[in-house]
Amino acid sequence: MLKRRKMLAAVALAMAGGPALAAGPAAVREFEVADFRSYLPAEHPVRRGLQAFADRVARLSGGRLRAKVRTDTIPGGPGQQMAALRSGGEGVPDLMLVSVTGLAPLEPAFGVLDFPFTLKDEAQAHALLDGRFGTALLNRLPEHGLVGTAWWESGMRQMTSSKAPLDSAAAFQGLKFRVIPEPFFSDVYGALGATPVPMLFKPVYEALKTGRADAQDNTEAQIIAGKFHEVQQWLTLTNHAYAAIVLVARAPFWQSLSADDQDLLRQAAQHAGQLQRRWVHEDTLRVRAKLQELGMKVAELPEAERQKLEALTRPVRERYAAKFDARLMALYEQELNAIQQKAR
């Protein structure tokens, strides 16, 4: 009888809005975020950006959402990573920074961002990606099981070489040039008169050391991370391509979030992306000076030679552009022309 009276009292208290209705602490939801590379040091702008994203998520959600930043990644090349990310399963993060090279096999128009000798600097790239074209590209990802939350970057790509600077079109003739193992890059450097040597990042150092490759291109942060200054004499500032990356979410994870939490994560991703871009710029200047301290000689690609290289690679760009969605390419041309006109 006493037990029954206590139960009735508790029910009465709850109906009256007493302590029995007091809300307990909100459940904490954890999720994982990673980069497509595992070799970047902790101080790299991408690593700092991921931590800034995690901090922003925790702050905006009052600690209710927690992003765990992983230092490992999905093994394999871009194709294997994308397949694993889309299919899910054990060891696959909920969000991941991916390169446009990895996204191009899913949505070919992402490949336009790898076109060399089109965008001259980060400001032009930001104008393109933060505008209608960048939004249109991200809007294509849900049909492939991914959601694009924000554009980030690795920065502008430069070239390194072992014997002479790559400051003229003639310098590429017969050069063994390491390229990303995708047909487009082999076609580009073949058009320049070089001999493409396709390989992933990990074996590049040994290839440069042994002479299997004479030269390669990368952002300066990755040049120093790969210790290429130990096996390459020259750094040529070409700004020939912009390395864009996207923070994507797996569609099943994204759909499990409320609309408010989706907005929260998108805001955090874009906020961290803006910070990360600034850090990339600052880090590029620091790393360039460090590479010189470590013995690399720095050269610049003259504008006249850049125009020659642009002309040599134009047929490759046009051939690949013809394979892309015509509406997206029309928007790309419109936005790019406006950006280039403004820069003149």
C-alpha cells in the first residue's frame, strides 16, 4: 500500500509540473571527421582547420555534438577512398575532407578545378568556388550519397625539379614528371612534352631520389611534408593549379541529423574553412622561406612562359571539358571570364 501511495504521489507531482518533469542533460552525440591524407603534421593548416571545426561544433551545440578528429584515414587511392566513404562500414568517418580529384569520378565537372593555367591565385579560386559555380557543384553531391558542407583548400600548386628551374616551356621537354595517377594529369604533362610518371604520394620521395622522376608538383606544405627539398634542387613558383578540397558528409549520417543540426554543422564547416584558407596563405609564406633555408633555390615562371604553357595544355582542357555537363560548364565559363576580366 505504501509503495502504491508513493507511485501515485509521483504521478501527481509529474502532472503538476514538479521535479519529475525536469529535463535531464541532453544526450551527447559523437561523430568522426578525417582528412584524405594521414601524413600531414599536426601544425598543418588542414589539421588545424579540422580542430577548429570540432571546436566550433562543440561551441555552437553547447557540447551536445562532438566531432572526433581522426589522424588516420581510409586506406588506398582516391577511388578506393570514395567507394568506402559512400558505402560506409567499419572504420569509415562520418565526414571527410576529400580532393576534387577524388570527386571527379563521381561528378566529372569537379575535374575542371584541376585544369592548369586557368586560375592565377587563391583570390580567383575563392571567387569561383564561393559563387554560383561552386554552389552548383556541391549541389550535385547528394545524388552520389554525399553532402558538401564547405570548400576548403590545400593552396596553389608549385613545381619542383632536380637539375634546373621549370621557368620556361622548353624546360619540360623529355622531363620525367611525377603526376597524380589519373589520365587527365598524364595528358596535361604529355602535352607539355614531359614523360608522365603516375604514382601516389607515398613513393614520390624515393622516385625523385633514384631518378625515376625528375620533377613533381604540389603545394608547398606538401613539398616540405614529403621532404622533397632533400631530393630536389629547385622550387619554381608556377601557381599553375589550385588544390581545392571539400568537407563532405556521408548522406546517411547527414540525414540522421535534425535540420537545425545540419545548419549548425554547415556553419561550423564554413567558419573553419575560412580560417583554414587564411592559415594556408600564412603557412605557404613560412614554408617557402623554410625551403630556401633548407637549400632549395626559388625561381618564378614568367608570364610570357605561362601563356605558352596555357596554350600547350588548352587542347587537353577543351577535350575534357567537352565530357562535362554542358550547363555547369557554361556557368563555369561565365564565372571564370568575369573573374579574369576583373583581374585585368
